[in-house]
Amino acid sequence: MKQNPKNFDAVIHNEEFEKEFAGKELTHQTMIYDAGRETELLSGVWHFAVDQYDMSLRSKWFLEKVKDDNGRYLPLDYDFEQWETTKVPSCWNMQKEKYFYYESNGLYTRKFKFFKKNSDERVFLKIGAASYSARVFLNKKFIGSHQGASTPFYVEITKDLQEENRIFVVVENRRKPDRVPMHNTDWFNYGGLYRDVELIRVPETFIRSFYVQLVPDTGMKKMEIRIDIDGNDVNGVARLVIEELGIDKNIKIIDGKAWEVLDAQPVLWAPENPKLYKVQLVYEKDSIQEEIGFREIKVDGTDILLNGEKIFLAGISCHEESVLNGKAITEEEIIENFTIAKEMNCNYMRLAHYPHTSKAAKIADRMGIMLWEEIPVYWSIAFENKPTYEDAENQLIEMINRDQNRASVIIWSVGNENADIDSRLEFMKSLALKTKQVDPSRPISAACCVNKVDNKIEDRLIEYLDIIGINQYYGWYDPDFGKLPKLFENSDPSKPVIITEFGGGAKAGHHGAEDEYFTEENQRCLYRTQISTMRNIKYIKGMSPWILYDFRCPRRTNPFQELYNRKGLLSEDKKIRKPGFYIMQNFYQEK
């Protein structure tokens, strides 16, 4: 574009301002393994402002330029230290009523002090999640950007740190058709820095990634170790110690990498015995210590096997949300959710429809809850758009890298309720193949739709899945319950099926006739009919009804919904258990 410098003002006229902040994408390739490391929190009180017009980027507020080139003061449109304060982590929607439906830029900044501990240390900044995108600035310098609302990102800041530092983060949560998920979803669009912000110190040469799990199909007697080292000294010896198993093994590192298989016979992790071992990995000055469980999960025909034994996944779906905190749920709330699920006799939970906090899998490891983890390839993604696929694949790999050592995570899901069209098949097939490449130790699934024309379990994607997930809402969106037994009669899958969603809405405390929508009686009837129909279908090897508790959704506007999806088995505050809860509790007790 030809510009006339006589009247061109970049702040006003430059519509390509975002290009200046390209080229420093933070992806799975910039991740480091931080589980089992000590970190320094930057969570707490931050300054906050909204920015609907992108002025913070157009005018480069991060430079904090208060004077012109001749030393004269400028009239500024911002004052970082006079902005209101907010807490991090949090969703801005939950901090003040005026931000409840806000969708655009949220600006976060704070100062922090940094004191070097070791002469050769390296320091990484980790942001646990920022919804949806984030651009990060440190000490007047752009250091990186990230796409994806639910996975962590990392950037090395060793050379950028000073004793007194300012961090400035532009978080943006606009709904767009080319994002993952796209602009039309069935849950609330929270924004903000809603997981912890942390500093991670490591030696100059450090353990960048670490994987240790059982090798599939070896009788649960062999353990695989993969290590990546970053730094100047990438040839040496790492030491793996699992004292309780009598393992004290030197592992040779060549060009920064190691792959080794060891003999081992651990007590196997299972919901009824969630055994964890203290694992330590040491390389030169660096070490990682954490608790890891070992188990084998696989598919055999239409059966799902945990540690060689057939299992039924007695489950429930769950969103990452609470009335008070939105997506920024606390450890106590996660424990509460798992405790309620166990009360319902669940051994399994589907974490829908995006990666939940890493704390969930760590807590599930301890409490003995198996998990389905999912990326938000949800509904009508822009399947033909290459950047959309790259975004989805990156979120997938970030999720796997983050949780690959968690025994509780047994299934990776590549999406939910997509139409069976050619572009979608290529998109999700590629994700499934990538998943197998990155982690061949776990089954792959997706929550598919029923073929409504032929009323059968059919989807071309199934060829690339290990487990078939099926969402069906007979008795609700399709009121004809008679189609449900015919669905199963018409289907003859060669792989195990999990009914990933079924159910119907009920306003807690609202009563009426069984055929009156949104009454507790209607939900009771629906669940009884569903369970009586499904209980003897041999290829169904799991269920995760929709959903544990009511959650916010602006699509839902009738007087019973009140901007909530009311399909929960509990009310939104989890104080009231609806009839579906007790029906599933009794059914799972039988199973």
C-alpha cells in the first residue's frame, strides 16, 4: 500500500497493525515439562482494562512512551498504575457485572521483582490458559503470542528480565468462525487470564520433556522412557529413580534425546486402587520429581480393557465452570466434582469440550477417576481452512504433552458433533492420525452424531477411531423414544461404543407431568427409558450422560433455563440432585 507520509498516521490509518506481532507464536514446540517442578507464582493482583478498539496494539502502549522525540509530554489514553485491579487467575466476566458479556480485548499488567539465584539459570514464563488468544510483552518488548483458550504456553525470558519488571498481556476472546471452537457453541464465552501465571527456573541444560509409561502389549511388564534435553550439554547420562520399584537406572543421552525400555512390574493404577509412584529424573543440575501411576488401557473388539480386564466406563460429562468462578475453577471445586461423581458410582468422567486445567488430571490420578480429554473441534469448524487445522493440531499436541504422564487420562478425543462431510473427514482423520503418532498408548475417540436418516451408528470417521462416541437425544430433541431401540437394532459396530451424551433438561424443584418439558418428572421418565433401553446393548461399553450440573449458556432463554443449559443432574450450584442423578447412581451400582 502506497502511503503519503504527509498525512499518514499509523495509529489511525494502519489496518495491518497486527502483522507486527506475528512470527513469535508460542506453540507445543516451545513447551517445557513443568510437572514436578517448583514454580514461582505471578498470580494475584493485576491491573486491568478493556480495549474494544485494539488501541493498546495500534498505539503500542507496551512501550510506555510518555514523551515525544523532543522530550515533550504526550497526552496518554492509558495509565497502567491507575487502572482498576483484578485477580489472576480469573475470568473478567465474573469480576464485575459490566463485563459479564464482554467479548474483545482484556488488558492485564503488573510489576514484579526478580532476583537471580544461579549464574547459569534460565527462566521461563508460563501462562496456564488465556481465553482465546494472548499477546505477551515484557519490559517494553513483544515476546510471543498464543492461540487456543484452554492449553498452557511457555516462553523463555532469561535475557529479558530485570530486577524490576513489567508484564503486559493482551487477552482477546472474540468469537470467530475460523477458530477452534468457532463462533457458535453451546457454552459461555469466558475471557481472561483464568489459570495461573508462573515463573519456572531451570539450569542452563535442563530436561525439556519427559515421558514414562507402560509399553502397550507387553503384559504390563515393560516401561518406556523418553527424554529430551535442552542446553549446551546434550550428551551425558540421566538417572531415573523409582525407589519403590527398585529402579535406579542410568540412561544415556545422545544429542539431547533418549528412548529406553525397562523391565518393571508396578502395582497397576485403577479406580479402585489409584496407586502412584514417586518418580525422579536427574540430568546434571536439573531434576524432576512427581507422582505417576502406571496402567494399560486398550481396545479388543468391542471391549475396553484396563490392565487386561474388561471394564464398563460408568461416567458423566462435565464442563469446567462454577457459578462463582466461571472457568477459573479451584482445586476444591474439582475435588467436589469428582466426589459427587464417585457418589454417583462413576469411575470415569468426560471432560468436555476442551482441555480442562491440568490440576483435574492430577487430582483424578489421586482420587481414581478415569478421564476422557478433548479438544474443541466442535460443530461447524472451518474444516477447509489450513490455519484452523494448525490451531486444532497445536491444541491437541499441547494437551497430550501436558497430560501424557497422567494415568487417569485414558482417552484422547478429537472433537464433538461434526457433520460427516468430506472436509471434516480429512480434518479429523488427520487429527486422529497425529494423535496416534504423538501418543500410541491411548485409544482415540470422538463424539459423533447418529445417522438420523437411517437411524444407525454410522460415521466415516469411525474407521480412524478406536472407540466410537455417540451423542443421542431421543426423548428430548427427538421426542420419539421408539427410535432408540431401533437405533441399536440397526447398528452392528465392530468397536466399543460409549454413549457420550444423552439426557434432557429439568429445572431443579420444578414439577409436573412426565411429558411436560423441564420438570423433574420428565427427566426421571427420560432417564428411566434411556437406561432400560441401553442396559443390555452388548457393544455399549460406557456412558457419560449430559451433564453433571447445569452450566451457563446464552443460547438458552426460556423461563426455566434462565441462560443455563438445564440438562445437569445437579443444579448449577450443585446443591440439588435431580432425578437423573439417582437413576444413574442405581444403574452404575448394578454395573
